[in-house]
Amino acid sequence: MQQTFPWVSLGPLIAFNVLLLCTVLVFRGVYRKRERLKDVEERFESKFLSRWMKEYWYWLTEPIVLFLIKIKLTPNKITGIGVLISLLSGYFFADGRFGLGGWVMIAAGTFDMFDGRVARMTGKATHSGAYYDAVMDRVSESATFLGLAYYYRNSWAVGLVCLALVGSFMVSYARAKGEAEGAKYTGGSMQRPERIVYLGVGAIFIPIISYFLVKIHPGFSIDNLYLLPLAFVALMTGLTTIDRITKVMALLDKKR
């Protein structure tokens, strides 16, 4: 991992937190009068990200969605742009620039929400578009994990990356297969938004924490820092997969 003064993470982080602080104060007053979004209620059920946080993020990014509609970007083009951003994130991870990789990963994850919202707001939501989006989500996620696998290629930690990748894919597959069999269950603790938050935010803080830890303990191995969010995602995706499998099987048995 490249050890430089962490302004690449710290600078945007300060600016981002100032933005969050100001907008959260505004949203607190707006939230009580705001109509609850069915999109949030139907698509996301999470133990780690509250409904308030998801409603806030939808509200904060709404001007971007309206801008994309104004310039007439189609949902499929938006999906493609999100994949390209994810590929860039994977490149930064592979190169050891975790701060940049984290910021780009969160940008890609945020951009990925826009295609569905634009489709629904413009009346262009289709089954083929939803299918394309789901497939491209897996491509985007693979880009990040492949970048991490390349970075840790000479370490045992590459196995941890593989576990997180398999767990992430299984979470999505357990849901998709259940829906194909007529049993819809969207619950679980580590869905894609959570994975993006934990891996992305973890990567953003790595350069900041490592800079000061190396100052205190010059022999400290900064490569080990990112293993904490990776291990957490690997563990929780495994548990979420088990939860989805058992819940879907119960729904199928009840249906039968």
C-alpha cells in the first residue's frame, strides 16, 4: 500500500462530512413532512442501514437523478457508466491506492442506484433493464474484489478476498433463485448497499489511520488494516446467505 500523507482521503472526507452535517440538519425537518418512498420500502430491508439513512440518501441524490433525466441518459447507459466507474475502483485497489479506491467505489455504488430511479421516474422500467442491471451489478462487484485479489496476490489474505467475493455473490444468488421459485425474501444483514458502505468507507479510512500508526510504530504493517472490513464482509455475507436460504426454503414449504 502506498504510504503518503492521506489528503487523498482526508480532504474529501472533511468536505463530505461538512456537506452531510448541513444537509442532515435540513433533512431532519423535511423528513417528517416527506412522503415515505415505496422504492426504499420494497427494495431494501437492512439491519445495518436504517430507513432514515436510505431516505436521506435518496433525498440528497435526487438533484443528480433529475439532472440525468434532463440530459436524457437512458437507464442502461447509466448502468454502463456505473460499471466503468467500478472498473476504475478495482484499478485503484490493485495499485494499492485504497483511499481513491474507496471513494470511487462509493461513487460507483451511488451511481448504480440512479438507473432504476431514472427508469421508474421516466416510465422506462422494463424487465430486460432490471435483468441487465442485476448482471452488471455482479460485474461491478467483481471489479472491486479482483483488484483486491491482485493486490493481495502474494499473501494469504487473497483467500479472505475470495471468501468475501463468494459470499457477496451467494447473497444475491440466494435471493434471485428464491424469486425464480416464487419465494421472495429480500432480508439479510449484508446486502449490496452494506457491502459498498463497509468496504468503501473502510478503504477511505485506511490511509488516514495507517499514516499515524506508522508514525507511532514504524514497523507496523499497514496491509493488515483492510483485512478487518474484508473479514467482516466475508463473515456477514456467509451468515446472510444462510439466513436467506433457510427463509426461502420455509416460504417454499409453506407455499407447497
